[in-house]
Amino acid sequence: MLSYLIRRILMLVPVFLAVSVIIFGILHFIPGDPVDNLLKVGSSPGARAEMEARYGLDRPLPVQYGLWLGKVLQGDLGTAIVARRPVADLIAQALPHSLRLGGLALLFSTVMGVGLGIVAALNRDRWPDRLVMGGVLLGSTLPSFWLGLILMLVFSVWLGWFPVSGARNAAALVLPVLTIGLGGTALVARITRVSMIEAAGRDFVTLLHAKGLSPLRIQLLHVLRHALIPVVTILALRIGWILGGAVTVEVVFARAGLGTLLIKSLGQHDYPVVQACLLMLAMAVMLGTLLGDILQAMMDARVRAAME
Amino acid sequence: MTALLQVTDLSVAIGALRLLDGVSLSVERGQILGLVGESGSGKSLTATAAMGLLPLIGGRVTGGAVYFDGRDLARMSEAERRGLRGRRIGFVTQNPMTALDPVQRVGEQIDVVSRLHLGLSKAAARARTVDLMTQLRIPEAAAVAEAWPHQLSGGMKQRIVIAMALAGEPDLIIADEPTTALDVTVQAQIIQILGGLVRERGMGLLLITHDMGVVAQVCDRVAVLYAGRLAEDGAVGPIFAAPAHPYTAALIGCIPQDGMAPGSLRGIPGVVPSARAFPSGCRFHPRCARATPDCAAQVPPLAPRGAAGAGRAACLHMLPEAG
């Protein structure tokens, strides 16, 4: 298990490098640069060259990349060009907001999704199942930014239950969490349901009935136990996805967070900040994948055996 | 004395398909009944019905009844039936490879039966489990109990399944082709162990198999099923000496013998008909060498076979008694 873990972590290194190249590369191919934002209109070419030299933007791209990566590996994310503050400070300010939002959304979609999935599976092809599956279809097809606006319209503007935007109190979290969490709920409910139905048809379940165990015990202790293996994997994969998905939702609800920081910096071509934000999101995806594999191994002895 | 398991005139359907048609059989305490037939004859369905588990596969009893120890399963509550399963009726499945929960240690899967039905503590249940595993000739049973199913061979897994069936101290074991999925070398061993334990403990055993050789080896009585109907039943000795039904004779002809000339092992031409299109009259007639036109017209009744007394056969033209 330990050697597997080490191997699995080492495998992340090339992925990390590839991701960093892509992040760095794409950003520099976007037309425009941060210097435009800093220079006064009508500045001389000399002033521009001086500004570029100050931020190292005059050097060849590969050199810039090498310098950036070297610093990142030492934990130095650089200084924001436009905001003129250490990028680490900006991230440290934004990240807790995003983690709170993403974490709650993940918790919400896990609890609701697994619960609804169980209800649907136990009532297969009866009305509770149809109801849940109808909701799943709706929940998985609505784009989150649109859903966010609709929720805002209904619950904030019409009903006045929650604040329209901001992050001042807990109530302000409800709508953003719902907006991100509903899509995940739909996904988790669908996978829980289908895995439970699949597991319930397995041979060993027949034998559990033959042993005289109660149907509820069989469903919850054995069938659900099996069904949760893929569900947990999917949930872990969603960690990165949810942080990424929070980007648009944060903007819709005008909340502080990684997403808002990212969008703002993108508009200003503030390379170091954008690079750091994207790197954070990519790391979240990578760590989520790793966590998914570890959890799967913890839940299934066969997976552990396959690793040896 | 009432039979331990009494199936009377049982008919079972799944959807519109009538898969079992008036099957009767009984198992006494201390007796091994072999239920024989090709795939698709309704053997497993009979076992499922006897376990009261038909709803699990969408089946329903359309006629007749199953009595366990004199009590009609259909008149019991589901909770009562559940109380029988694992406690008084042990079940051994066909495929040990898929019969165990892959994410639970095998010992725990046995423990749960005696904890649930006999109310044993965790420690007492485990002691009992290890004891049972040892009786099933599993070496280092205490260590094997901590293993995961995927770490065991097919033969070992089947012993675990048998231990599960025995853990509730049942009166009856229903074993549905317990050796079909195993290596030939292990098959004989498993049958021997199972037969031996049943005899030792005076339990009844309903042994479902398609192997007449196994029947000859361990069973007291045999019931032959063909296309959802009983073809012949009776004590093993007389039936093997002189089968009355041509199908039984054909099945016996399928057992390889010592010193057989190459190529002389017979099969049965044709296949078991589908339940969607059972033939009229005697369902075996399209495959029967002795069939006459009346075989297609008339359903043969179960009649006493020959003068031997024990046993019945459903054939209009029973084979003459040998010797």
C-alpha cells in the first residue's frame, strides 16, 4: 500500500509539469499583456521596455517559464503585477472562501445525492424513483451560472429569503452552495441508484437472502457498501471540479474567492496571479484523483490486492 | 412422520412462462435426494421455491405447495420464512466464485449466520466458524477466516459457502449444483465432505446436479426433472439398475465408465426445449427414440414404475425391467 502510494504520488510529477507548461503557455498566447494595464496612455516605447524588463517579460518565453517554475517549486508564487502584492497573499485571502463554498457544496451533494439515490434504488420503477430521476435529469442539465441567476431571482429578489450577493454571513452561502451542489447531487444520486441496482443483482446478494438476513440489512450493509465504492471515487474526482465550477458561481454571486480573483486577474492579464490560481485548481483536481484512488483502495480489498 | 421438505404438485411461473409444472418430491431427515436434469429443466427454480425466494427472481407459485417440516411456506409470514432461511434450511449455491461478498472477510460472512440465528456472541460465533471450517478440512482455518474471498481458490470458497450453510445448524441443506463451477479434482472432494457431514448430523440434503455419476455416488433417492416436469423418481439402486423412463436411461448412459471403448460415451441428441415452446404430450418425445404418435398427443401420468414398488415414472412406454 505504501509503495503504491509513493508510486502514485510520483506519477503526479509529470502531470504537474505538463499542466504548468500548458497554463504558462496558453496565458502568454492570449493577446495583450499586463504592461498595457500599467502604462499611462501615450507612454514612450522606452518606458514600456523598462516596465517589461522590470517584470522579466522581455526575456524569451522558455526562460520566463523556467524562472517561474523554479520559484513556484520553492513556494514563491511571485508578485502580482497589477495588484502589486505577493500572489501568495491574494491566494491566501481568496482560498478559504472558495474552500468553504466548495466543501459545503460537496457535503451537500454527497448527503443529498446518496440519500436520494438510496430512495430511488429501493423504490425502483415506482413513483419515488421516477421523481428522483426526473430531478436528476433537470439537475444535471441546468448550467450552474443560469441556475444561480434563477435561484437568486426566486429566493433573493422575489422571496427575499437570502442576500443577493456577497459573503457577509452564513445565509449568503445558501444559494451559491445550492447552485454548485445541485449538479453534483444529481450526479451522485444517479450513480448511487445505478450502482445499488447493479449490486443488488449480484449472486452474493441471493446468498445473503438465503442466509436469512433482512432485506433492509442486505441493502444498507452490503448493497450500499458496494454501491458507495464508485460513488466515493466520483466524489473525490469532483473536488477539483467543484472548485473550478465555483469560479462562475462566485462571479454570479459576487463572492470573494479563487474564482473571482481568477476572473479579475485574467481581465488584467496579471500573469502571476492567473498562473497561481490555475495551478491551484489543477492541483485540486490532481489531489482529488489521488484521494479517490486511496479511498477506493481502503474500501475494496481487491483493489489493494491489484496494487501489490 | 412428516417429511422435512415436501413439494407437492408445484407449478411455478415467471411472467407468462410456466417453468415448473406439477413437480412433487420429498426429502426426509438423514436422506439425500438427488434432483437431476439438464440445464433448463427447472432444478434451480425448484430450489429457489423451496427456499421461499421466488419473489427475488420475479417468480410465483401458480399451483401446489412447498411444506417445510409440515408447514406450508406460502402460509408463513415473510419474517417466518426468513427465520427458516439460514437457520433450518442451509443453501449452497452453484458458483462459489460469485457467491461471497467480495469486500467482506470470509470468516465474518460465516459468523453472521450463527450470530443472527443462534444469538452467539462475536467470539463464540468465530470459534464456531473456525470449528466448522476445520471440519470442512480447511487447513489453518483461523487464518483463512481472516482472508478475503479473492484470496481463496474455488474449492476453498465453496467450503466457505458450505460452512455458511451449516452455521445455523440447519435440518435441511439445499445444494444447487455445488460442484459445477469447480475443478474435477475438487468436485469429488466437496461432494464427499458435504455428503459425509449430512450423514453425520442426520440432516436432509436436496442435491441438485446434472451429473448422474454424483447421484450414484452419494444419493439415496433420485428425482429426474425434464422440461419442468417430473420424469421419474425413486430409490437410487433400482433406478440405476433399471430406469423406466427413456430420459433417465439416457442420463445414466451419459456417465463415463471404466474400460469404455473410445467413442462409446453417449450423449442425448437434441436440447431441452425452451419454456416458450414446450412440446405437446410428453415433453421428451421429440428427443426420444421410443416415441410413438400417442406420446405427442397425451401427457403421460406419473405411474408406479414396474413391480419394484418404490418410485414412479411418467412415460407411456416404460422400459421393461432389466434382469
